[in-house]
Amino acid sequence: MPARPAGSGSTCRPPTTPLGPPTSPSSKDGWWYLDPDGQIRGGIVLDNLVHRGQIPVTIGIFVNPGARTGAEHSTQLNVEYDAFDDRYAAFLMTEILPEVASRWSLHDDPGRRLIAGGSSGGTCAFTAAWHRPDWFGHVFCSLSSFVQMPGGNPYPALTPVTPRKPVRIFMHAGHRDLQWNEQHENWLAENLRVAMALAEAGYDFRLLLGDGGHTPNHTGVLLPDALRWHWLSQVDRSGSKKPDESPVA
């Protein structure tokens, strides 16, 4: 397991075999997803799925939000993740991915790129693919904080009237997410509204509704199945062995 580089807190997990060019998922809140002692354990999940032939050879890119040294509120998480624009997608494509590509071969097909996140990171992942489907063709968003977007959640109104984008989306919502039984700022309701809009627009998406709150526990349980679902077509075309359905984390 790679250590976190000093200062940045972000890291990259190289492919486990020399095949390529590999698929490249990018995760927001990087160490939260990568931590081997955490509830998601993304690096372990990727290693096991690739080893069993359930997903293509993969490089995992785990990126932490920025921080301002010495500031009272140092994290830039909400500034970076909740915005309705393509700045974060551009940051990944112009700064992060070129650095990774200088060390390992990456696929340039958006259909081989997945962007993932939870809470505000889930909103960020969805927004990055919404604005730049030519860069990101797959999204895994868990307990997304659409309710925190400046100006409100735009997707329920925009999605049905916007030409369908070439993006596959795995959504996870929690029945007991924040404000789940309140009239305003209801995390559960906003996720369900986005899912309904995707259904009306004919998207290739999957919605899984859990019974938990705003925690990463169910995210960790779902991650292997979400990755299998996203990459099933690539694995089938490669002629890999029949998937082993035993637990991976």
C-alpha cells in the first residue's frame, strides 16, 4: 500500500499487472477512500477485483481536497466539490492525470474512466461528468450532498430537458441520510429527485437505497458491486474468467 505523499495527502495506486492501458478511476476525498483501516478500503477492493478478473486492469487515483495553510477554515472541500462548473474536472485533466500519465500508461477513452465520491465528493463526481462527459464516462456517487450546491440542486430540472450524456451512473442514497424527514435541505429527497430525473431522461443508471445515515459504511459495502457493474462490458469483451462473487474487502 503506498504511503500518502507529504503535504498533499493524495496518492496513486498502480496497476497490479503489466497489462494496459489500464482503466483509471479517480476518487474524491482520496485518503478516506484509500485508508486500509477505513470503511471503504478502495485500494484493497481494486486489487482483489482485478486479481479475480472482475474488472479490467486499473490504476486508482485518490485525490484529497485542497487546504489553505494557516486559514481558520483551511479545507477547500466545499469550494471545490459543491460548485456547478467544470473547474474540478479541468483540474484533474490538466494537473492530476498528466502527472500520473508521466509514470504509467493511462487509457484516454472516457468510457474507461470512472470518477467517484461520497457526500460533497459525490456531488463533485456527478458534476464533473455532467460538464465533461468527454472526459469521464462513469460515475459512482454515494450519499451526494446536492442540497449544498450554491443556488440549489440544478439537476432535477436540467436533466430531463438536456440531451442525454454518454455517462453511466451508480447512485447510492440513504434512507436515514441528513434531514431525511425534513421539508428543506433533505439529503435523501434531493438524491431521489436526481435519480427520478435520470430515469425520465433515459440514462443508463442504477440507484441503490440503503437504510443507513450519512456514513461511509454502506459505501464500502457497495463499492465492489458498483465497480463490477461499471466495468462488466469491458471484462466480458476481454474474455476474462467467470467472475468470482466472493467478498472482496
